[in-house]
Amino acid sequence: MANGISARGRLRLAAVTVTVLLGSVISTPAGALDDGGLLTFRALTGSTAAGPYRVGKFRVKGEKGSGFNSGTVYFPVPSAEERFGAVIISPGFLEKEEAMSSYGPLIATHGFVVMTFETQSVLDGPDLRAGQMLAALDYLTLRSAARREIDTSRLAVMGFSMGGGAALRAAERRPSLRASIAIAPWHPQRTWESNRSATLIVSGEKDLVAPADTMAGVFYDSMVGVRDRAHLEVRGAAHGDLRSPAPQVTRYTIAWLKRFVEGDRSVEDFLCASPETPTGPVLRYQVTCPFA
């Protein structure tokens, strides 16, 4: 019985103490698995492009002094003894946890334990959110009911808007994080030379809240200490358009987590290929390939 819980015990935990989601509703999309069982990310065409795992969830309330408010944990239901990487997701300014809830179960179907969390206040700025993000990550990995399912060497942060700025700050504060994903990131700081985690930044062409030319693009260019990084600019996308898992955001988010949290090099061809076309959904794509 490795890691303290048998596979049968884990499945029983998922079935009895939490809500098991998406069992037959979301399945692996046709063509998404190659002969070796690895995800072919060109098959991920939209927000319903789920991975092979069924997903369970449970609610958590931040304990006194825990540093965060509350959250929802989504976890893959394993068929054998497995440990997974973990991802914490922050909402944007004035938003509740539910604004990012679509990402939780979707990413979990691809083999990650995911926690979306509620900030202490919807008015919290990105640096306060970063502290809460790391506090939630510590709770998830050290004290939550899912802790035995998690490989604590494979952790990532992610967020939208001020939550995206928080993801950059959290990665700066904790360089051991494997990856940081900042979607339409907003932060008053423009330079991030000291960051080290593999970073994916997503921006929108028509974003007037966090414009790519003054935020995302500048952030990307400043990350001279980040060996592996990418900036994806979505054609025609306004700020709020990137809140939900749109097709291009979904594909690159999951591929980034697979490569840098899970260590799956089979996605490198996808991540390193240029998706730019004159009229396609990607306006600009910058990436530091080959990866380390």
C-alpha cells in the first residue's frame, strides 16, 4: 500500500466522501490518444476536450490562520497507485471563485489535482492574491484530503487578470514551482527578471484592461531568467473573453502543464510549432524553443 492509501481505498474515497463528476459525461475525445497512450493535443478542439480521468471534487474551508478563504478541489480518480501534479487557480479582481470553476474539472481530467479558491476579498490586489495562492497550495499539499494523491515536487499556479498577476508574483516568491500560467495578467510591476518557473502568458488582442503591449508582452520580454516561456496572443479577444477555457487557451494550458509539471516531452512539437495564420485564432506566439 504505497503512499498510505491503496488504489481501492482511493476509489472508495472518491465514490463515498466526494462527488464524482463527469464519469460518462466527459470522456477522452476520439483521436486524443495515440498508440502509446499519450495525448495528441491537436485533438483538443474546445473546452469540452477532456482527458482520460474521471474527476471527483470536494469543498474546503480555510482553517483559522491558513491564509486563504475557501476553495474547491478537483482530483483525478486513479485506476492504480498514482500521484499527480497540483495546480492552484486564482480568479480576477471583483470575481468569486466560480469565475474560474470551468478550468478545475477540465484540467483534472488530464491528471492533475486542481484547487480553485476564493480570495479573502474580491478587492484584493495581485500581491495579496499571490500570498493566498501559496497558502492554498500549502494547504492542498500538506493538510487536505487529497494530499496523498499529490507529488509535491510537481506544483504550478495559474490565474486570470489580477489572478494572473498573482501567478507571476507567486512564482517569483517560490521558484521551486514547476510552472506558472498567467491569463490576461494584470500587475503594476512590469519586469520579472527574478522569476525562474516555466511561464505561459496568454493575452487578448482587444484587451483594454491588461493590454498585451503594456502588460503581457512586456512581462514576457522581461523574464530573462525564465529559460522556458511562451506568450500566446488570441486574435480579437477582449479581457473577459479569456476568463473561460476557450479552445486555444485550453490547448496551450493543458499542454504547458503536461510538459513542465508532468514532464511529458511528447507535447513539445505542439508547443514549439507556430500556430500563427493570417486569419486564425492566434495573432502572435512567442516561445523559447527548444526547451531545457
